[in-house]
Amino acid sequence: MDASVTAEKGKARQVSLAAIFAASVLSAAGALVFNAFPLFLSTLADQFALSDQQLGFLGTSFLGAFAFVALAALWWLPRLSWKWLGAISYVLIGGSLLGFRAVTPENVFWLMGIYGMGSGIIFTLSLNVLAHARDPDRAYGIKLIFEMALAGLLIFTMTSWLIERFGFSGFIYGTLILYAASAVFVFWIPNKLLQANRQKNQTGGRSNMAAWLASFGLFVQFAAFAGLWGFMERIGAATGATTESVGSILGFSLVAGLGGALAGTWIGNRWGQLRPLVICLLLTIVSVSILISGGTDVRAFAVAAGLINALLQFFVIYQMGLVTEVDLTGRMTMLMAFILALGGALGPGIFGIIKTDTSFDPAYLSVIAICTLTLVVNFFVEKLTSISRAESAMSEDFLGSISQE
């Protein structure tokens, strides 16, 4: 990279530790519905007597609106006040939650879309604050820890106490309390950042192809993980495990996912991004191979489920870190929330199409193929980045020799 671009990055990544923690909390609030999708969708479906098809449309309403505002971030993120945007997002979230108390079943989809817009704004803001950290990999890891902790807290309190005791009102007001507690942290996020305003346009005339490729890897691999995770309960049932066993295994896998996020946070960028990603993707291939060879072995399913959720969190940390590191314009960094939302929306649907009525093996093999593709793409990203850095060094040496003469 050019020295000017490197210097610009160094200046941009000056956010305080308080801002990093605040952005992590806000990110957890923005991702809360997605991370607890089964709870949200089933509760709303029970309340409004929705069919399975309507339940699917409910999820589409949320993710579609989320993806829309995340894509529009290319316009609003560099121009509008981040603190005001954060406040507006909480108004949208709170208003839609309260609206569920009085809305008719026909209008619940519109409210879910408004909910998705608020969540998409706050999640996109958070990612762009964290992208300015001195060590983005570690910052993304902290984000995932908060996300899993908040989702776990919500699921535990709702399923073990609030819904059983207070019904749908307990769900609404309990969720509102969590959002209200997190809203305080809007005051600690920067109002705007240099990187967002200038969009790092000083690229020295070089292509941003490395960032595009890294973003493509983030999209296809996250979609593959989302497909696996979305069908994990049915995969467990196909092994012959009881409903209680599958629930326990998935609960364990959430703890394993927290472990993956902690591992990424502890390692940070001390090894760069490529080496952790290679290890992660190879272990993902091993995990899916366990599912293929395990058949009806419940223990094999338990091991694979834990590994897959841990590797999902680990992958997201380092692939987002790779996008942030190689992005010369800042545009792909701003679009990471959109990329994740689109992958999360498409992954389960494609996985369901590829699997057959009698076997998950075609879908498993597709996931292995995507892991291999992502590995190849990331090696190309590393090669392009090395060439770019070599060209920058040669240019600096040439200019230095001219100045000496």
C-alpha cells in the first residue's frame, strides 16, 4: 500500500477503547434478532397464529429491510451524524416492538421490516466503528462475544421465566429493557470518523480487487455456515437424537461459539489473517466430513455442531479483518453488514434446495466445495496484496533515489 494510504489508516484507527466496547454492545443489539431468530419467529408466530409460510415471510421482512439499509450505507454513513442515526435506530426498534402489542396479523410484516431497518442501521454503524480499531481482528472478536452473550441472556430469560410467567407482554417488555440498557452506549460512539468521511480514496490509482475478492469470500462462506447452522436441528434429528438431546447439543454449540469468538479476540492480528483463515477453513472441512461419515452417530453430530459454530465465529472475525485490511477505498468495509445479511438470508434457502429428501450429503459436499473456493480466493487476496506492497516499496525507493540526486 502507499505510504499515504497507510498513514491515513493509522490516523483513522484512533478510536478509544470505550468506543470499541460501546460499538460491540450496539452490534449485539443490532444482531439480537438474527442471533435469536428461532425465539423471535416462534413467539410472533404463536401470538399471531401465523402459518409456516407466513413465518418464512416474517424472517424475509426483517432480513430484507436489514439488507436494504446496510446497502444504502454507502450514501448515509459518510454524510449523517452517527449518534443521531444510533438514536433513530433505537426509536425504530422500540416503536416496532411496542407496535406488536396492538398490530393486526396482516400488518406484522411491515413492523418486522421497520424492526429490521433499525437493527440494520445500528449494526452497520457498529461495524464501521470497529473497523477503525488499531487491531480490527480483536475488535471484531469482542463484538462477537457481546453478541453471543446478549442473545444467550435473552434466550435464557425468555424461555426459563418471562414468557412462561407473563406471556407475550413479558417477551415484548423484557426485550425492550435489554435494548434500553444498550441504547445508553450510543453516547460513546464517535459522531463521525475520518475514514468514513474520506472513504480512503487515496489509492494511488491501484485496483481494489483484493477487497472485492475478500468480500466475495465473506459472502459465500458465511452463506455456507448460515445454511449449516439453519438446518442443524434437522441434521441432529436425522441422526436419531431426541428433541431434548438436540437442544442440549445446540446449547453446547453456543458455548463453543463463544469459545471461538474468545480465541479470535485473544489471538488478534499477531498471525495476520491468512494463517488463521486457512486453519479455520480446513477444520470446517473436517467438521463437515464428520457429519458425512457420522451417519446416525449422535456423538459425531455433537462434535461437529460444536466445531461448526466455533469456526463460524472465528471465520467472521478474520474474514472481516481481511476485508478491512485490504480495502483501499473503505466502500467494501461499509458494505460488510449488507454482505453478512445477504449471506445469512440466502444460505439456508440454498442449503435446503441442494439437500435431498433422504440425504444431506449433497449439501455437505457443496459446503466443502465453498470452503475450498474461499481458501483459493484468500490466497489470491494475499498474492494481490503482496504485489501491491512490493510495487509501493519500489515506487518509494525510486522517488527516494530521485530526491537524493
